[in-house]
Amino acid sequence: MSIELFSPPALRVRRFGRVNWVGLAALYRRQVARALKDTIDGLLGPVMTNLLFLAVFRLSLGPSEWPMAEIPLMSFVAPALVLFAVAERALTATSAAILFDKQVGAMVDLTMAPLTSWERVVGQAAGAATAGLMTGGAVAIVLLPIAGVVPASPLTALFFAAAIALLFGLLGIAVGLWSTRWDHFTLAHSFLFIPPAYFSGMFYPVERLPEIGQRLVALNPFFYGLDGFRRGVTGWGEAEPLFAAGLLLALILATAFAVRLLVRSGYRVKA
């Protein structure tokens, strides 16, 4: 009687097909979990910060001093604060995660994974966009009822919020790859994100600006996302929504191709 010894299965190359859906889903879940690991920082922090912003505007600028008759002050400011929270969380979710991985030497876990450059870009950007929408949703749940706003077109608001979240999630990948230390991350956030966001009609109607100011704001992509989101929430806007939607989609595609080139070339994968 012969005894057959156990033999392990033969090793073979695993075929993923055109898209590694398992790896892509794992990267997406990892990105969302990392962005929202700290509930206080990821959700409660933005809620409290933007609630204070809304209170400051309400106390410092009364309804009688607000120059717009078409839309109340609180209804004008609240959607802007929600979208700002979406964009900021999406940007920091990817940039901070990539910079952290580079500094601790964990970037190899991502670069050695069986994922194409497109799968890495899509997984990270989609995860960051989801984190941004979750943060924005938490802020909206608190701010919009206080402002007395009921979304006029929820699908329109969701589209523009998702577009801004995805765009800034992609930009966050570029910022994370470019940064080699936390000073670079702070520089990008303070000088490349905050000024365009604030100079987009967040706290004032663009039509009230001088002509040169209106032309400069018209060059700001964040303005079109904010205006479309505000239109979806309040029913009031300043820009043509179809043009704003088309412009944002074009920017997302252009940014995705540019970021994919950076990822594929291995640009600054080490700190």
C-alpha cells in the first residue's frame, strides 16, 4: 500500500482580465477607511468648523445688510460651506495618505500591488471622493436645516458635489506625489486650495464684484462647481448649469490623464 504525500497545487499566473476588480475594490475600501478612520477629524471636525463659520456670518452680517433680495444670507452661505468641506476632505484624503506612505516607506505596498496606473488613480480618487461626500453629507445634515434650506434639485446638487469631490481627489494625488515633506502639503493647502476656494463666490455674489473680479472668478473652476451645487440646493445660481457641468467633466478627464502620467512614470514615489 503506497502512501501519497500531499503536494501543493501548482503555481500559476493569476489572470485578472482587463481590470483587476478585486484589487481596485480593495484599494477603494482602503482609501475610504483611511480618510474616515478618525471620526472626530473626518466628520465632527468639519461639522463644528463650518457651523462656527455660519454663526459668524449670521452674527456679523444681518439680513438687513445682505445685498441680495433673491436669496437669503444663510441660504447663500450654507451650500458654499458644505461644498468647501467636500473639496477639502477629498484633497487631503489622497495627498496626506500618499505623503504619509512615502515617509514611512509604505509606498512599496501600493507600487508592487498588481494594479495598473489607471486602477491606482481611479481607486484612490474614487475613495477620496467618497470620503469627501460623506464629510459634506455630515456638514449638510447640520447646516442646511439651520439655514432653512430644502434642496431644490437633489440630483443636481449631488452631481456637482461628486464632480468637485472627484476633481479634488485627483488633484490630491498630484499634491501627494509632489510633496516630499509636510511643509509642501501645508503649502499646497494654504496657497493653492484656500485662495481659489474663497475667491469663487463662497461668501459674496459674483455679480456684485467689479468687472475685473468677475472675469477672474470666471477662470476659477471651483466657482462653477459651487454655483451648480448652490443651484441644486437653493434653486438660485449665476452660471449656466450645462456649461458648468461640461467644464467640470472636461477638467476631471484632463486631470485624470495628467495624474495617470505621473503615477505611471513613478514621479516622486519616495520622500
